[in-house]
Amino acid sequence: MMASQAISAPPHVPADRVIDFDLYNFPVEGLEYQATMRRIFQSNPARVLWTPHNGGHWIVKNNQDVATVLADNDHFSSRRIMVTTEDQQRPPLVPLQLDPPHHAPYRALLQAALSPKAVGKLGDRARELSIELIEGFKRDGHCEFIGQFAQHLPIAIFMEIVGLPAEDRPYLTEVAETAMRGETEEIRNEAAGKLMMYGMAKVAERRANPGNDLISTIVKAEVEGKPIDDFPLTGMILLLLLGGLDTVASTLGFYAQFLATHPEHRRQLVENPELIANANEELLRRFPIAILAREVKADFTLDGITMKAGEMVLAPTPMDGLDEHKFADPLTVDFNREKPGANSTFGGGVHRCVGSMLARTELRIFLEEWLKRIPDFAVKPGFEPKVSARSVATITRLELVWDPASVK
Ligand code: HEM
């Protein structure tokens, strides 16, 4: 990936707050994306930092400041949610990129589709599919975890929610991956365009032929007294796809690499499956993948620094779960830790992840069904996995191996 052009600091940025940090191109130590980011930010003791990369932006780095930026909609807008100088050619993600009061009615529609009852049903489907996938390769003694497992699960669940045919799965997986992590801006925009076309075609189909799925429900719904236009409607579908796919797949990648390299933690869960629910929360705390950003809407002073309207501020979710003032010894994974779930891995404020219950369910099912069948596994010797990150950090490929005789 190209390093971003650094700009010079504007006069209201004190020199001691400047840090040389390029979000899309910093040297990750091994697979320790979150811990490396934390180390870099902690190398400067100030609460608020500024980097000249990616258009120049602020960075907040302790749990309270991350929470403030996410919760204060009067000063921070979600209109722009990435630090970038790129021209992103896709409709705004709805409701993610809408501020209050416009945000709530759209969110309510998605909330209904992701209610506890709906998640119960989707969880049953996720379990069937997880078992099917694992049974499919467990006797091989190896798999490429991301492509053969992690991406399949969330996309199949998305297809269930929106009532799309299973045969479109491979196409959507590939295009969504390119839209998120394609090599260049042009390639990413082209893939986002394809996703949009796909979404618009499905919207037209459901308008003509409504069913019981979420797209049909949204097509029929009214917001602020009128039907939803195609543009925000496509933005909603795109958000459900991108919001639920990449995040779950990436988190699964971090879970699998951690367990593959920590036999004692693995054994603990195999021997004490009742620990899995808390282990799931602890792994979510330790491996947050969302790097959020906001546009400053009205001047905001924090720690003696004034962030000016129109500037961008990074609110990295790992800086909450890995804040030592909130969680003792935060880099250590402890499946018995008390209340590991009180963190910002799923964001905060009005945009806090609407799919968090579904995500937790998918992740827990992975832990349960995988460890029951493949209790011992390792990263393939000689294979070096890499982390790639834009607004979501992900392990791009993960070759795992195990002894076929050890599977259950
Ligand atoms: C481990 C998995 C996941 C993680 C870590 C995650 C993380 C997040 C975060 C941090 C936000 C807030 C973004 C912001 O404030 O800018 C968010 C919002 C959202 N997520 Fe998730 N997410 C996950 C899974 C899912 C799933 C499975 C779905 C749906 C199927 C989903 C749908 C959404 C939607 C629709 C929003 C926007 C909510 C709003 O704007 O009100 N997410 N997610």
C-alpha cells in the first residue's frame, strides 16, 4: 500500500502533539495490530495527538476520550467515518453515516431485523453452517481459515437476513473483499460500484415482488412520512453487508490465530466449555478490529487542544479495551477476567453496533463447534500471516494445520 502524503501541521497544532502515524501503513509487529497501535500512541504521553498523514487528523487514545468522541453527536459527526484524502464513490452507509435525529428511524428498521428472536433463528443457521464447514475439512488436517471458514459464515448469515440466494455467495464475498481491501482506490471504488449495482437490482426485484425478507420490509417502510429512496436504501443494504461481513470474518481470524498459538488457552476451553461465553467477551476486548473516525462538527477543546470544525479525529476502539486504567494487564488474555465485555469493541453512543448480539452469537458458535471437533491446531510451519487494515483490521490468510487423527 502506498504511504500517504504527509501535510504540514496547521498553526493550532502544538509541535509536541505531532506523531508520525499512517493508519494504513504502520509496521505491525507480527499479528499484533492492536498492541502495536497502542504502543505507538503511548510513545507520546499527551492525551490528544495529531498526525500529518491521511489528510492530517487528530487521534484520541484513552478509554474516556474514545467514548466522548463516539457519544457526543453535537461536536462529532459520522458524515465522514474514515480518515482519508480519497474520494469514496459509494452511497453513504445508512444509518451509520447519519447523525441524530435522522439516524434513529433507519436504525429502528435494522434493529427489528436483528431482534433477539431473529438472532435466535440466525444462530441456528450459523451453527448448522459452521458444523457443515468444519466437517467438510476436518479430516484433511489443514485449511485456509479465512477463505474456507471465516468469510463464509457471516456472508451466509447476511444472505439469510436479506433473503438472497446462496449461489450469489462467492460473487459477493469476492466483490466485498475487493471493495474493502483492493490494492488501489480505483479498484476499491469499482468493486463498491458493483456492490451498489447488485443491491439496486435486488431492491428493484423486491419492489416488484415483495417477500418476507428484510429488503422487502425496508422497501415497504416509511421514514419521516415517506418511502425510503433507492439511494439510502442501497446504503442500508451495503452497510448490512459490509458491517456484518468483514467485521465478523476479521474477528474470527484474530480468534483463530490466538488459539492456534496458545495451546493452554485452547485446552482451557476444551476442558471447560462453560468458560466459552466469558472467553468470547475477553477475546473481543483483546482483539477489537474497528478503527473509527469522526468529523469535528463544532470546535471542541480537549486537554488544552482545540479540534476545529471540519477536521477529522480518529477514535480507535482498541484504545478502550487495551487501556490499562480500565483493564489491568490489558494485553494478557484471561478467560476468567471479570466483566471483559464493558468495552468499545462494538463502538459507543447512538451508532453502537446494532448487530452485536448476532456477532457475539456467531463468534461463540465458532468457539463451541470448532473446539469440539478440532481441539488442537497450529499455524502451518513456515507460513507467515499478515494483517491488512483500512477501517477494519484483518488477517488476510491463515493457514492452519492439525493431526487428522486428533479430530473428533
Ligand atoms: C465482531 C463483529 C462486529 C464488530 C466488531 C462490529 C463493530 C461495529 C462498530 C464499532 C460499530 C460503530 C461504528 C461507528 O460508530 O462508526 C458498528 C455499527 C454497526 N454494525 Fe457492527 N460490528 C460487528 C458485527 C456486525 C454484524 C454481524 C452486523 C449485522 C448483521 C453489524 C451491523 C452494524 C450496523 C448496521 C451498524 C451501524 C449502526 C448505527 O449506525 O446505528 N455489525 N459495528
